[in-house]
Amino acid sequence: MNENKEEQDKKGKYVLIRDRDEEDTELGGLFYKPLPCFGFGIGWLSFLVGFVFPFAWYFATFLYLTSYYRRDPRERSGLAASAIAALIFTVALVITVLVLVFSGR
């Protein structure tokens, strides 16, 4: 093996070195599967749908708070974005309601 490596080094080619097969890793090829919901993942799809139906943001927030992203860490960013959107929407809704209630006086 060393002779082949030395010969390839002289030729300027790189040698691929692997410790173990990709299939034998802890994740077991988890990231080779596409995300659900048309490849967006539940979090990002909820984020996009939330602009029309804000309840989707609250659903994604619930999933985020129950650590749904531990099944697939790729879901974490979308779920977090939906949680932030839900927070902003809730604050805006409360301020709007308070302004409408107290502006009648």
C-alpha cells in the first residue's frame, strides 16, 4: 500500500483514505433520505405556510419545544424560524388588540 501511495504522490494524484464505511457510522445514512414535505422539511414548510395560516407557526413551535429535531437535526433551523415567527406574530397581535381596545376611549 505504501508503495502505491508513494507512486501516486510522485504523479501528483491524491489518495482517498477512509477509516470506515459511511454506512457504519452512528447516523447510518440518516442524511441520505430526503426531508418530508416536498424536501423542505416540516419546519420550513410550516414557516412558509404560516404567512397564510399562522396556526402553522404554532404547530412548528410545539414541535420545536418537544425536541422533534432530534429525529433529524436538519429540521432544527426551520422549526426555530417558525418559533420566532410565531413569537413576532403573537406580539404584533397583542399590540394590535390593545391599541384597538384602548383607542375607543
